[in-house]
Amino acid sequence: MYRVLLIPHEIDTRELRQALWAQRISHRITQDEEGQTLWLADLKQRDATAELVRRWQQGEAMPPPTASRSRGQVDWALLLRQHPVTLATLALCVVVFAAIAVWGDMVLAWLAIVPLGISQGALAVGTIPDALASGQVWRPLSPIFLHFGWMHLVFNMMWLWYFGRQVERLNGPGRMLFIVVLAGLAGNLAQYATGTVLFGGMSGVDFGLLGYVWLMSRRAPSSGFFVPQMLVVFMLGWMIFTMTDLAGFVGFGNVANEAHLGGLLVGLLLGWYHSRTSRRH
């Protein structure tokens, strides 16, 4: 994100924000001790932004929307250019969820962290070295695409979309892909270390993204990252709650707590490292 303008706290920026979005100018307005800061996502839109700011400051009428599409219609081409990794990850989770509905346990056996099968009427469980030796190199990561119910899928995709868009817009798809893979591997291996082989979900990656975005916003405010503190408190509180016996008592058992923790630690480490680099620049 590129810092464009510092606006005093008492100034109402709603008209400016509406005009920027109407002209499809991706931006963010953050608040700190100095005032309200206008950030621009694409430097190519700098001149158009400057013109809108000038008209807004002089009290001139703001221009109407330039896009011909109807209100509420999504520009999928723009979203795909801006967030390719987030959208591809989300789409893959949805496809796998649909495949489970059609083929059931066959998909689970194919994407579980270790090979699974039936031998003499009992479940036969392989190991990660067995999987890698047989060329099944996807297994250490693939459980992140498994979801076991609509609520499981919807909530994980909601947080993936919320945090992933920030990472891709501000740091690019390469950084997003790196976080997804590393947090996914760390979360899956942490859960596997507890002796569990049938688990899944994007929540370990979601917590990794949370840790990354939170540390970037705290340690490098000029990076443009932002996450409400109450959201951080809620998600960390939820993670701690699911680790207690009370969670199982009220019906939230079988939560991959170690995957959450493993992903979060990766996100915090990456956030600490890259926020330090960002502050130097």
C-alpha cells in the first residue's frame, strides 16, 4: 500500500471513500494518533486519486461511477488478478468438499496425511515416510483442503478470504502462497504428532494468516495491514476455549487444536521477520 494523504480526525471522509470506490480505486483509510491516513493499493491510480482528493477538498461534486456493470455485480476478472492464490485455495476447498459429498471416504483416504486402507476388516494406517517413498508427496499438505461440514467450510473460507486478500494485495501472491504452504505443513505435522491421522481444515492456515497480519499491523503500521484488536482477541480466545474440556462438553469436540497452534506460530514468525524488514525499508 502507498501512503497518499493524512487527514485530520475530525474530517468526515465518507464522500471521498464513496467516490474512490465508485471509480474502482482500491484504497484503505486507517486511523492512528496523527489522524486518518489514505492508502492506495495500485500506484498506477495515483493521478486519478489525486484528482478526486482535490475535488473533494474544494467541495466540488464527485464524479459518478465509471463502471457500466450493475450495482452489486462482482468483477471476477479484477478479483482474480488481485487475489489469485486466495481464490484458487478457496475454490479448491469447495471442489474437495463437493467431491466428498459424491465419493465419500475415497476422497478422505486420498487426501489424508497418511495412506489409509482396509486390511482384514480393520483400518490400515500408513506413515508419512511410506507416503513420500511411494510418491504421494501431497499428503503432508492436502488435509488443509478437507472439511467435514458446511459450517466448518464456511467459517474457514470466511477467514481465508478476510486475511488472504490483505496479504496478496499488500505483499503479493508469492507471499500468500508461501504462508499457505508453510502454515499448512506446520499445522498438519503438529496435529499428526499427537497421533491423529484423520483430520482436516483450513483453520491452521487461517490462524497463520491471523498471526502474520496482526504482527505486520502492529510492528510495521506503514505496511497498510489492519486487523481489529477485538477480532484478534476473539480468535485467540476461541483457540484457547477449544483446548479446554468445556468445549467438548458443549459440543465442540474433535477440534484440531495443534493444527491451530502450529499455523499460528508460523504466522507469528513470518510476521515478525517481514515486519522487521518492512520497517527497515
